[in-house]
Amino acid sequence: MDHKHAYHSVSHHYSTKMMRTSLAVGVVWGVASLCLAIITGLVFIQDQWIGDTEQSKGPGNFGLWRWCSDSRDGRDICRGQLDMFSSLLSPAFQSATIFTGLSVLGCLLALLAWVLFCCCRSAEVFKVCGCLQIMSGVFLLVAILSFPAGWDNSSVVGVCGPEADDFELGTCGFRWTYLLAVVACCDAFLLGILALTLGCKVILVDSSLYPGDGRQGYLMENMELAAEIKSQQPVMMGDRYSDFSQNPLRGSTPYSQSNFQL
């Protein structure tokens, strides 16, 4: 099967490959951004940041704004309401709740910014999304660092023992939501940096192949430009040796004849 593709030149060949690779990376970034928004939302609503262990004084688990420290008839009794901010255990928990909420908002705004792909240059959209995701990572990092400052609260001490203090868990342990928050924070920074890289990556197009307005950019602009260039009269780039050996113009120019005589 012939797998040759039509290209105008070697530079056109590699620029087209770069555009296709960049498009694939952009799709992966979009899927990962959607997963990041879901993970950040789970981190915000779950009450499993820290919790009791076998050495704890009693059962209990704590989240940003909701905690369960006792049980009746085998069912946990939970407290804390997001619409009643004064019901949160400590100012540190309130601060962590606010910054985690801002992180969720940043992830959602980055998803909503996808609509701008329809009317703006994709490079600019990637830059906006990258800044939003990095800001989301910063907010979540502040929440992760401020949450342990509230472990000296009496409700936490009642479950984790008198050893519990600021940044000291006592007999309690980390739960899966806290670890998920750390993963989401790192993911937000990585995706933000990737988006900025994609936004700043400009694929240069040979102006001799397209003497138009010199459109250069990323993904959508360059893919459309590549389609226009490829619709012109192409040459085949496959087996370079066979193409050269079968070139009917070879030896017909005075340069090649003189080189042969020399």
C-alpha cells in the first residue's frame, strides 16, 4: 500500500507533522482539563480530608466545611453547612474552603473558555486557559497548606487526641481526599504550563507557499492554512532516492550537465 503524502517541500512536511502532533496534544490537554475540574469538585465537597485511625479516641472524619465526629445507631452525625460560614470549625478551615472554591471556579472558567475557540485565535485561548489553571493550582496549594492550621480545634482534638495541634494530626491520619487534593494541585500546574506552551508555540509557514496575509498561529489556524496549501499543486515526498532517480528533469539543466562533464 502506498503511504506517500503530498507535500510541497521538506519544511512543509515537518510543519504539517508538527501541526498534527500539536492537535493531538491539545485534545489530551482538553480531556485532562475536564478530569481536573471533576477532581477539584470532589475535593471541595468531600469530608474525607483527615479521619480517625485504630489509635484514635473515637470515630470521626473532617473535610473543609463538613465533619462527622460521632455516630448513633451506626450512622454518622455530620455538621457544617456551606451556606452558614460561621458553622465551620476554625478560620483555617474557612480559609481552605474559600481557596478551594476559587480553585474550582478557575477550573470551570478554563472549561468555559473553550467557547472562545470559535471566535478567537487558539493561541490566545490556550494562554487564557493556562493562566486560569495555574491560578487554580495556586489557590488549591494555599488551601492544602492552610487546612492543617485548624487541627488544634477542640472537635479535631476530641477525635485525634490531645497530641493534635497545628500541623500535628495526633492519632488521626490522612484520607483519600487530602491526597487527591495534592494530585489535583500538581495536575493544575502541569496542565497550565502545557497550555501556555501550546499557546506560545507558533508554527512558521513558508510565505512562498502561501502569499497571503501571513497567518501564523496554532492548531486551528495552521490546520486550515495547511489544507489551503495542500490544495495547490503538490509534489510527492516518499522514497527520496526513487523520487530523485525518476526525476525527468535530472540532467536537463546546464548545471547538471556541466557537473557531469567535470
